Amino acid sequence: MSESSGTELASEYSARIAQDLELNTAEQDRLATEIAALEERLRAVRENRVVLERLQRALTPQATASAPGTAEAAEVTDAVEAAVPHQRTEPGPNRGDSAQPSPTGTKPSLVEAVHTYLAEQREPRSATDVAEAIRAGQPGRTIKTTVIRTTLENLVARNRARRTKQGRAVFYTLSAPEAGA
């Protein structure tokens, strides 16, 4: 009897251990799934941050010229820029950038170019007018009208330009204090 009760006890322990192992495996699977989902969310959030930082640099070029970047941020930016498609506004090497170099060797930022063009105008201009003028003034750059429109809207948001509507058409001028400056 004692031998059979010992066998029963070992059998109970064995069954309990098997059950605990199954629960442990199920818990590991659940946690692995959660971790994978969190890693995917983290990757997406990091990509979003890089895209937002790139947009911020594009919209505020004077801030990025003085702000030192870390090597880690540059690595993350390079990795995400390779993965995330984007529209180039300046030609890269071997893309005809030697056609008409500017006197200083660098081209003005898009914000500066748009601002300068608006400052030279006496009448309100549409985004299409501004885009055509920027393209004509900088033939080496590939700039879409939607990018110009976004740049103009950002100038409006910073009170550096004004937007007026005439029917469905939208026109832009410099804000009054800057027009005289």
C-alpha cells in the first residue's frame, strides 16, 4: 500500500507539474505576443518622431543649423529615412546640382526662398505662382506645389504671411510688419 500511495503521489505531482508547465508556456506565448506588439508600436513611434523631426528641420532651417545633433539621433534618422519614402526638395550628388551653383555654394532654404519671393511681390500670389517662380529661380531643385503650399501655410501659422481667399482661390502675401522690413 505504501508503495502504491507513493506512486499515486508521484503521479499527482507529475500531473501538477505538467499542468504548471503548460500554464508557463501559455504565459510565455502571451508575453511574447505582447512584447512583439509593443516593439512594433515602439518602432512606429520612433519612425513618426524621425519624420516629425525631419519636418521640423525643413520648416525651421535656422534652428537646425545651430543645434548640434547626436550620433545616435543621426543613425536613427538615417535608418528611418532609408525606410520611409519622402520627396526630395534638393538634388543629391550627380543629379545636376552643378548646373547653376549659387554664389555662396549653398541654396537658400525653401522657407527663405518663399519668404523672399513674397517680399518682392506687390500683389497676393497663389501657391502655384510661388511654386513656378521658385522652380524658375532654382532650376536644379525639384519642388512640388503641395510642398510650397505647406510652406506658405506654415508661414501663415507663424504670422509671417497672410492668406486671403477669393472664391475657391487662395492667395498669400507677407504680413504687414514684414512687408516693410
